[in-house]
Amino acid sequence: MTIDLEAATREENNAALIAALNETSPSEVESSWVLDVINDAEHGRWIAALGAEAIAELQYRFVGGRVVLLTTWVDPAYRHNRVAAELIARVLDEVHESGKKITVICPVVGRFIARNPKYLDLIDKVHPGAGAYPKQETTAGDHDEELTAFENDVR
């Protein structure tokens, strides 16, 4: 299951997921179901599965030793059940255990971190990403060429 979203669809998806995040308190990150979260490293995504059914994913890439979190998708039938919140929390916990930093492209992940500040220390201070929320200040020349080209490709 690979999700290829057009820009307008991606924005609708992000808005729906952010609205769902806003419906829960910051401490509520467990979904209504028992989810398996699987790192599908071959395809660069973490998948949230309910039994054998993949119901959500968070796409990522490694750039310069960082984990770049690209986009989050949740099957519309499972939205408003904290699936995105649980997926993101479990991914961030896994990244934290690895000792890596993150660059946030996905605004859903950025909003989740803003609501759950215990994850703020994961954001790379030099390369926070376009989706980091609240916006972090960077100085001119901080972005390496590889990340800048990558961010332009995913917009």
C-alpha cells in the first residue's frame, strides 16, 4: 500500500488529521484500538495496522543522519479515533530511542509535537523542516544543499 497524494488531497488530509488531533487532549495518544506499528524501512514508512489491515502510515526518509518525517495519512474510516496521534507518538518514541534527530515536513507531525512538547528535543535545531510547529528560527546558510533539494521535491 503506497499512498500517492496530489497536493490538494494532501492538504485536505492534513487539515482533517490536524482537526482530529485538536479534538483530543495532548495527553491522549492511544487510539481506540490495539494497533501494530511497523517500520517498513524498504518503502520508507511506518505503518499502523489493525490486524492485517494497514490503516495509517507516516512516510520518512533519512537525510544527513536525520529522519525527515514527510507525510501522515490515515484511512478516513479510522480518523477521529486518535490513530494519527498514536502512530506519530510511537514513531517519535522509536526515533528517540535511536538517538537520531528529526526534520519535520509533515504539518500533522509538527502540530502533534506542539501539543506534546516532550518531543521538542527531537527536532534538529539546524534543520527543523517546513512543518515544524511552532516555527523555529534558522540562520541563512543553515540548510545543506541535499536537504533543501529534498524539501523542494516533496512540496
